[in-house]
Amino acid sequence: MAGIAGVLGKDNGTLQTMLDRIKHRGPHDTWTYRTGTVNIGCNELNMGADCRDGSHSASDDRRAVVIDGRVYNSEKGNMTDAEAVLSLYDNHSMRFAGTIDGDFACAICDGGKLILARDWAGIKPLYYGHDRDGNLCFASEAKALVDISYNVREFPPGYVYSRELGFRKYNNEAVETPEFENYEQAKNVVKELLMEATEKRMKDNAVTGILLSGGLDSSLIAWMAHEMKPDIECFTVSMKEGQDLPLAQDVTAYLGVKHHILMFGEREINEILPLAIHHQEMYEESCVHGAIANFLAGRFIKGKANCVLTGEGADEFFGGYDGQYKEAGNPEELASIIDNLINVAHNTALQRLDRLNAANSYESRTPFLDASVMDFALKIPLEHKIFGKEQTGKWIVRQAFEGCLPEHIIYQTKRFFAQGSGVAYIMRTQAEEVISEAELAAFNRQEGNPLLASVEELYYYKMFKKTLPYPTFDRLVGRWDPMRPAFFPDWEKPAL
């Protein structure tokens, strides 16, 4: 985890301002490199264990790099993450981004040239815009660019940029996964790749915990991590009525690991809500629901673990969001929904995870979002992911790990984190106390406003605007339902 920022052009204090605003991403050290034309910086979060301090920045006589993320290439050897990126840049020039096995957003200064790149799944964030003097500014979080740029945009996943060449989509050359002839082969490969993904994320000994909701994905991560580190510890947050807590307790009892549990209630939700929205930079209803439990989990983990594993990514790549895919009327529509959920993950679930980790200055790693796992998942037919009359999602994953955990854990039904922890049940009531349906309707009729789905979203939107006040920031917010427009086109604007 790190926070990166930079200015292409004359820096009049902008770089330091941006780094100060995202200091939470890396409170341990700040590093800058300036040429007069290119100015880049990094806030570093030191992991301890076998991780070298300052691993997210590097320079030599003529070049420098800052990176937010981790590099897992086998040829990395004893290099830091930043040094590995520079080495790949040396070997592959502007193709370097496609050769990185890992999650990353990075900036390279090569003489007077700036190169930006972001991983193809969008696991690590990056935003950019131009200041009043036309200088290009970039940073890990949108809030860093407030009052600096009024045309802030999200840097697209899977692209590399330089002013000389513009935006170029790169090919993913980092991994090559096997083909398969039948379901049994595919099932075996899924397990093998997930085990390898977990192992390489634990190789530096920084991971000491699991963020365990009790759902299938985090439970499987707990089992895999325990196989490699028997003294791994688990962390769960829940309300008293949360449905996932008993399942999380079943998992930790089965594995025989230490289980840290934080119980919370409405008081904590009221306290946390504005802060969680400030950090995650979203007002979408489902994302805010999940933010409460995620933010509290981060606070709970802080001081107990610097780095944890989580189960993010399984729902997107293995067909876990049954609330969306069960609306499909035919196989083509189903495939489209699954593709869309993958494409919006970078500014829904993954954005929420990133921001709320960063807010509490700890790092999480995601085996389901390993480059090999994602690549292979895209090869698997949908009928292997979503199976039977009941349309059970993540079927191949369940079957791959059958027998590793109790059956009621493996074959449990999908619940969103907020539902499982108990948060979602009280959020709407809070919103309805201060926002009316009439106020929502009036807001949605206002020219230029985003199209909000509920009184809850308007409640959250008002908090969001305190951090990100200009219209450009509204258009950075993603939607869980990719079929639903975020703004009314002019011709669909409801009549006054």
C-alpha cells in the first residue's frame, strides 16, 4: 500500500499538497523526485516482516518510479516492487505494464518524460486532471485533486500513458494459464492457482491475518492461509443480528485459529458514516452499506495486523452476484451481466476495499484477483460457474474445495457483506428520517444531477459533496448495476 502523486510541468507546491491529502495511504515515509519537468512522490506504508522499507519508490542516475501495489513476478528476486518495475521498463520499454504480475498503479520519470500505468483489473486506483496552468496532475485518490483540477478523471485500467504516445491499451503478457479439456481438469486448476496465489502473497511474511466475514470467499482464503501458516489469525466485525458471525465462528473453530470479533451497533454506524463516505469517495447505496463494516474492520485490525488477506474478486470472476445474474433472460444476457460486473468492479467493490484499507493505513491482499486466477477464470464457461436449476454461483470454486471446510460453509448462499454483518437493515431507516421521497424526486429532476436510486443515496450524496464538491467528481462514482444509467440523458429527463 502506498499513495502516489505527481505533476508534469512546473510544480508550485501542488505535489506536496496532494501527498499531504493522501498521507493516510502511507504514513511512515514520504519520498519525492523532481526534475523540474516531471515531479513525482510517494507516501510509503512499511509492512515490516521481510518487506524492505521504502519498497514503493526507486531511482537511479536518470530515472525514477513510484508505485502503489505489489509485484509478484518470479524474476523479481531480491528487488523491491519499485525496482522490479524499473527493471521491466528497461527490458520491455512501453510494454512493461503488460509484463507485471501484480496489482499496481505507477508513474515512471524517464528524463523529461512521464509514463503512467494501471493494472488491467483496476485493483489499484489512479486519477488525473489538469491544473489552471495546463499541467497534468495525478494522484491515488480523487480528493487529492480538489481545487487543483476541475476536470478530474479516473485513469482507465489496463492502459499505459505518456504525453508523447497518449493512452495505449496494453496486452496482458504477465501470465499464461493452461487450457483444459473438461470440468474436472478446470476444477483442479482453479484450486491449484488459488493455492499458488495465496502462497505468493504470504511469501514475504507480512500477512498475519484474514478479514473473515464468514462468507464462502473469505472462508476459503482462511483455509488456504491456514494450510501455509497455522498460526494465522482471523478478524470479524458484526452487529448482534449479523447472519455471518456464526459461520465465521464455525470456520475458526474448525481450523483451530485465534478469532478476533468486534461487535458494533447503530451508534458506531452514525459515527463512522460521514468518515467512511469521505474516504471511499462513493455515494452508491450498496457500496456505502459495505463501507461501514469494512471501515470498522480496518479500525479493528489496525495495531493487530499490518497486512491481511481478503476474498474480494471471487464474486466478479466466478459468478457470485446472484441478485444481478438471476435477472438474465437468456445466456447472452447472462454473459453480458457477468462481463459488466467485472468491468465495473474497479470503481465499486475494489474501490471500497482500497479506500477503507488506506483510511486505516493497513494493506490487504486478494488471491482471487491474482493475474493467473483472473486469466483462467475468464476461460471457464458460465455453466461451470453458475450451476443447476437453482443457479448456484461460484460452483466450480465450491467443488474445487469440497471437503476442505464443513459442507454448510462451502454451499452457503450469497449474502452481501453489509447484509451478513447486519448493517444494511438499519441504514434505510436512518436515511428516511431526514430525506423524503419528494426531495429525492426533486433532486432527480434537477439538470446535471446524478440519477439517484433511493432516499439513502441522496442522504449519502450530501455527505459525499462535502469532500468532493464539484460536478466532475460525481461522474467518477461507479454503479453495482451496470445496466442502470448514472445520469439521465437529456431526452429521458422526467418532465417537471
